[in-house]
Amino acid sequence: MSSNISFPLELWSLTLSNFKDCKTQSELAFLWTTVRHVSKYFKNEIEEMFKKEHVSKTWLHFDCDRFYIYYDTFSKAKVDEEAKGEDFRSSFFIHWVVSFRFDRLEGADEKFVIMALEERDKEQHEDLLSRRLREKLGIGCEEGKDSDGCLLPPWSPFIVQVRSGVNDIELPGLKLDEKKKELSFEWRDMFSRFLGEEKAGAAVLAKKVRLSNTEPIEMTAIQLAAHDIRVNERLLDPEHQLYRESHQPLTIEYQVMTWKDIFDHAKKDDRLSLRRLLDKRSADKYLLIDYEGKMAR
């Protein structure tokens, strides 16, 4: 008689069904980074659960940055060089944010998620959006530079939103369909990066780790910068579309860009540095997004 005891699959299935209502970032991180690795059966069931419940609650937010109309460029450095700080035409610009929502899954084993532009963004500066997407993704440009030869930031140009959480992780297998204005990436690897950082950040706070300069977690530079967020030039700019539309954080895009502005103060190229994890957790406190990915009421 075998000494190995196995439970029927029905019992395992019943156990896993208790996780279907999990929606918080900590719960999702636990499911993906811990429960999913218990067994091959758990892996398949958790991935199927995420495919049905959470992939559709994923958005990409893309900050197009300022486009200086007269100079036909997104580069502030180029404008400063040509205007020499005195040309009033340097103040003529547009600045907008677009969002991509879940559309469908494609590929073998539905490996790729296809993200389509939100309806409200489809007619917004279409040619400029295509140009900026190409620049930020390094298509047709020298690597790491835009079409004007100016350096681009080393981090991802997209803010990923999964339900109530956001992060600027790199998107594995990212591709752009220029004709359809659609983006695609590998959703399983995306969750591994997104929720892996969530787990790492929680572990750091749980151990009450102090920064290398002995500054306590509660006094990170990013939190100090957050106190001055109301005077941040970009948020108060009357030409900022989100400011014009709401004058207060009533949209998800406004919330996400506020998060980005706070987090960018201490951005590091080291993706999993202690500073990055702490600053992200600090910036997260300023989000007002519910578990369905909508503005919290």
C-alpha cells in the first residue's frame, strides 16, 4: 500500500475557489508569487483565475509629455537651445495622457494580452501619438534617444495599472501595432514582475528596514517631496489637459500621473533597489483607486 496520500482534485478546486474574490495588491501578490508555485495543478488554476478575473482589470497609461507646437518637438532641451529662454512661442504646447485597456488575448496558450486605446483617446492628436509611441519604444530612432537625438529616460514609458495598484515595470515582449494603435505583451511575465515588486516592497516594510543613510522609512525623500505636490509645475500647468478637465484628482489618469510625478523625484535605474521599493510604497499612499480599478468614492 502506497504511503503517499493525495486529495481528490475536487477538494483542491474547492480550496482554490476561496481565492476568487481576492482583489487587494497583497492578496494578488500572495496568490501569484506563493500559491501559484505549490504545484503544477495550482499553477494552472491560479493562472486561469488571473486570466479570467484580473487581466481584464489591467490598463496602461502613457504620458505623451509636452509637445512644443512651434518647434515641432517633444524635447524641452531643443526648445531651450533654439529659444534661448526668451522666445514666447516656447510656451505654446499641448500635453496629454492616453490609456490603453484590455481588449483580448492572443497567441499560443493565449500568451499575449492585446491592449487597445480607450475610446475617448482614439481621435486625440493621432499623428503625434504615433510619433511619440515610436520614439518612446525606440522604433526608427537611435536606441535610448528620441527623433531629435535627445536622451530618453531609462525606465518604462508606461505606467501599468492592475486593479488598485500601479507601477512602471518593463513590459515583457512589448510590441506596437502602429496601424491599429494596439500594444501587446506577455501577461504572465508582467504579473511576475508587477506582483514580485509588490511582495518585495511588503517584505521590506515588514522588517522595518532603515535606509543606508540611517534615514527612517517614514522620512524618505519622496514623502518630503509629496508635501510640495500642489506646487509641482506640471500639475498646476493650465495647459495640462487633466488639469483643464478636472482641476482636482477626479480621473484615474490624473491619479496615475500624480503618482508618477511623486515617484519620479527619486527614480533609480536600479529596478529593485531598496530606495525604489520604499519610494514606491510612499507614492502608493496618494492613490485613490478602488479594487475594480476605478476612482474610490
